[in-house]
Amino acid sequence: MTNSILGFFSPWIIYLGITLLHILIPTKKIDGYVTHETTGKLLQYRINGKWIGLISGLIWYLLGKFNIVSYKWLFDIRWESLAGACTLGLIYSFYMVIGKPSTGKPFLADLFLGRLWNPQWKDGLLDHKMWLYLVGATMLLLNVLSFTAYHFITFSEDPNWGILLCAILIIYFIFDYFTFEQIHVYTYDIFAERVGYKLGWGCLTFYPFFYTVALWYAADQPNPGMEIWQLVLAGVVFFSGWSLARGANMQKFFFKQKPNKSFLGIKPESISDGNKTLLVNGFWGVSRHVNYLGEILMRTGIALAVGFPMSIWPWLYPLYYVALLLPRQMDDDKICAAKYGDLWTEYTKKVKHKIVPWLY
């Protein structure tokens, strides 16, 4: 019973620790892309996710090394931990909506999508959106480490090396986000979404647990006997997707910072109405949302890595991204059409495909 209770509250304790690290680790503030609703000034953010990820991983290692907490403990209590994260996510979602000014929509709509655009605490000491992604990514990291440790402890004589590859790919994805955390303040969810159940419960519960679904399924399965070519294929698909997603986001970031500077040898080409400007070449000339294609390919590589291509469970991860990004693409196109007007129409004539070149 004690272990179940501790397992239930483990995400609460871990999230508190991550929050304290985020507040205490010195870092400079950076200007974001969105502005304060009343002052009109650019919001500022404290960026230190890379250090928090490294310190959290080190703490996990030391706790296991000195037999304080087993390396595989988070796998052993995964259901209790999921229940605790789910409860905390619900509490946070209600907290961010109740008592806040209504958007005029029904309460359930406000609960799901949120009422506040960019809430911050103590003048940017903690930005809610960036904090949600920070704790979600770090908890995901710890889950991946623990789930992988469970497999190699349980099947030490004949492990599935695809589990290790899957863990490496997810950890790479996490630290890629931490390394380029500053660029995230220019992305869709930061400037186009409010903070409610979708972001709150999504980052506190869905992100750190569902994103492990391939490992959750495969960690307690015996070695399926993957061939080398299967491991290579999974890695190629993942890094092809990463190249598209990271390349597109970096090109956009550099263009906003230095509009005339080349990126990866790509001289920027743009269209303008004299007021607003759109990038139309490089990654953004391939498709209007080429970064979404990259995100889907990355998750496909992770699903392939564990070596159970005929099981539905690993495929839930990339399928979720398809379900997430198709509606987001439609919403984003509507936002861009309203924001850019005829300029967006001109862009869609130049770049005809929405996500997948020559297909969609």
C-alpha cells in the first residue's frame, strides 16, 4: 500500500523538484515572440531545460547506483504514477480556468482550450506554457530511462537492442528540444493556444506517459529478433523526420532574427506586401507545414525501433501525431489566411502542398 501511495504521488514530487530546479538554476531571460496582453511588450522567458534534464538524469543514475531507488522503479509503479499524474493534470486544468475571465464560450470549451493566453508567475520567473513542456519532457526522460532499465534487467541474457535504440531516439528528441528551447517560443502552441486541459493535462499526463507507449508495450516483451537493417531503417526514418522538423523551425527562427542571412546555404526568398513577410523557399518551399511531416516521421521511426511492427501499440504514437497535426494544420492555415490576407493566397499558389509534398 505504501509503495502504491508513493507511486501515485511520484509525479507530484518529481514535478516539484523540476520546478525548484527551474527557479533556482541561474539563467538569463530571453525575449519571446508574443506580447503581453495589456502592456504590449514582448514576453520574456527563462530557458534552462538542458541543465534540468542533465541534472534529473544524473539524480536518477545516482539513486540507482547507491541502491536508494531502483533504476526500474518508475516502470514498476507506472500505473500508480500515471494515476497521480492524471489527477494532478486535472487539478491544474481546473485551476487555470476557474475564476479566470470567460472567453464567452461554454465552460467545457473553456476548460478544454483554456481562458488565459500566456500566464506567467512573478514577472516571467515561471511561464506556464514553457514550464508545462519542461516538466513533461523531464518526466518523459525519467520514464524512458526507467522503462529501458527494466527491460535490460529483466532480459539481461537476451535483450532487445531495439529497446535501447528506441530510448536513444526519444532521449535525442528530448535533448534536441532542450538544446533549442528558445526556438520553441516562436511555435504555434505558444502564440495560438490558451492554457487549459489540452495543454495542462496534456503536458502533465499525456506527454510524459503516452509518448512512452512503444516502450511501455515492448519493455516486458522478449527479444523479437530484429535484424540490423530494421534498426538502421528505424534510425533513418527518425533522423529524416528530425532534419525536416528541426531544419524548418531553425530556418524560420533565423529568418525572423536575420531576414537576409542564409541558413544552411539557403539564401532566403520571401514575399511581402510592404508590411508583412512570408518565407517561401528552403524547407518552407517543400510544403506549408513541412515541420509537421518531420514530426510524424520521427514518431514513425520510434515505433519501428522496438521491433513489433505488427502490434498496434507502438503505432499509437505516430497515429496520434497524425490526428493532432491535421486539425492544427487546418487551424493554422485559417489563422495565416486571416493574418496575411492576399499574401497568404500568393504563398499557397507558390507552395501548393499542405504537409506531404505531391500528396497532401
